[in-house]
Amino acid sequence: MKRLRFTEEQTIGVLKEAEAGAKTGELARRHGVSEATIYNWKAKYGGLEVSEAKRLRALEDENAKLKRLLAETMLDNAGLKDLLAKNW
């Protein structure tokens, strides 16, 4: 999985600075990210508190795990169906 450079606290902190009136370009240079990254953070984390952002990340991780499990199960199921079709 991709390693994140910024924690939820740092991301929310940058967004709070943006809400306080700092210019996006200035924030991007100061924190070493692109302006597009800050806009993406606003879309994803805008209006969230740190605890809510952590909960969002946990839910996304759990969702990804469940999707992988479902895909593996469906693949196993399809393999078994193919095997049974060949035996008949």
C-alpha cells in the first residue's frame, strides 16, 4: 500500500490554514505539495475533524480489505464452476 507523507492531523492543519485565509499557492510551497493536492484534500477532508478523518481512513481500509476478500471468493467460485463443467 502507498505510504502517506502527511498524517490526518497534518492534512487537517493545512486545510485549517487555508480556511483561515492563507493562499493555496503559498500553502503548497510551504508544505511541499502541489496546489492540486491541497484541492484534493479539500474535496476529501473539507469540514472534517481529525477524529473523523481517522475514522474515514479506517473505513476505507476495511472496505478495501472486504473488496479483496470478495474478489478472491468470486475467483474461487468461478474456478470451481469451470472445474465442475469440465467433469460433466
